[in-house]
Amino acid sequence: MTNHPINGMTYLTRAAQLMVTPKLRIFVLVPLLINLVLFVAATSLLIQQFGVAMSWLLGSLPGWLDFLAWILWLIFAGLILIVYGYSFSMITNIIAAPFYGILAEKTEILVRGKGPAPESLGHMIPRTLGRELIKLWYFIVRGLAILILMLLLSFIPLVNVVAPVIGFLWGAWSMAIQYVDYPADNNQLTFSETRNRLWGHKYSSFSLGSLIMLGTMIPLANIFIMPIAVVGGTLFWIDELDSQAPGRVTRP
């Protein structure tokens, strides 16, 4: 079943099962260690700054709007968690990109029996880091625009409930791009064409991206979700997005 909202859960479930197999386990270890170090740093910063940010927000609220304090607290907490999950994922992916590229390649070989054309580490590492910079620019430019929009909406009564929804949808789309791009890049597909193919399978893309986004927002879970997401994104690529995939949808 292709381009279906249930596919995101299916790919991640299959990925969690594949990730612990002997042929992939070794390629998961290094990214997990990187995630653990960054998790300690990012979560410590979040805990330290959350109280400060909430005190500032509620302290600047006029007395006659005190009845909105709990609503603003929930909205602001949601925004902070989205930014936390998004930032944690982006930073980790830049550092661990070469390892995730290898994990995607080994997953493709395990599932298909063959993978992309062989490539030396000396060529692969600069190529994957360069691709990460292209993605980072895409995410920063659009992410800043989304963040500004969310902040503006958060101060408009009633409309402010939409701000976290917009942020989450953007995060879900970003996660789909991020984790499908590893196998796409391994197979020499351009970044723009990768986005086009994902949009052609938007139901699968947003379901996969939404679950990954939720995982990055939950402390401890975000340590493990990223390697699972790489394997899940590779399964999505194999089943729906590759030019040889049986469920490939071609955009007009």
C-alpha cells in the first residue's frame, strides 16, 4: 500500500526490527553515542532555560490577562519542545551525516541484496557533509520564516493555538526530507528531485515525518529515534520513492 497515512508507522516498526540485526547493529553504535553526548548537552540547556523563558513570558503578561496564563504556558511549552526537537535533530544530523549515510547504504544492501555504487570514505564524507549544508540552508531559511510566523501568531488570542500546529507540520516535512535524503543522496538523486518525490507521496511523507518529529521532542526517545528514522527512511525510499520502486508515483 503506497502513499498512505499508516505507512510511517509501518516503516519505523520495520526499521526498529532491522536495526538490532547483526548486519546493522555495528553501524548504529557510533550515531547512538553521538546522540547521547548531544542529548545531555541539549537537554541540560533546555531545563536551565525553560524556567527562565516561562518566567519572562508570564511576568510580562498584563494582570487582566492572567486567566490566559495556563493557555499561554501550554502553547509556549509546545513551541519550545518543537524547537528543541528540531534543533536537536538538525545539529545531530550534521555531525553524524557520514555514519547515517553508511547506515542507509547497509540497510539498502540488507533489504535489496544490492546497494548504491561503491564509494570510498574519502569521497563519501565530503559529499555527505556538503549535502547536509545544502539541506541546512533550506531548513534555516524556511525555518526562520516559520518561526517568525509562529511567534507572531502566538500573541494573537484564539489564533495562537494554530502556531504549534504550523510548527509541527513544518517539522514533520523537514524530518521526512532529512531521513529520506540519506538513501537518495547515496543513489545520486538531487536534493530538489528528492523533495519532489516526497511531495508526490505526501501522505507517507507526513506520517513518517510526524512520528519522527514526535520522537525528537521526547527526551531519551530522541537518542534512539534518529537511527531508526534513517532505516525507516531507507525503507520508504526502497518501497515508494526509488525509480525502481513498485509504488513510485511520478509527478506530472
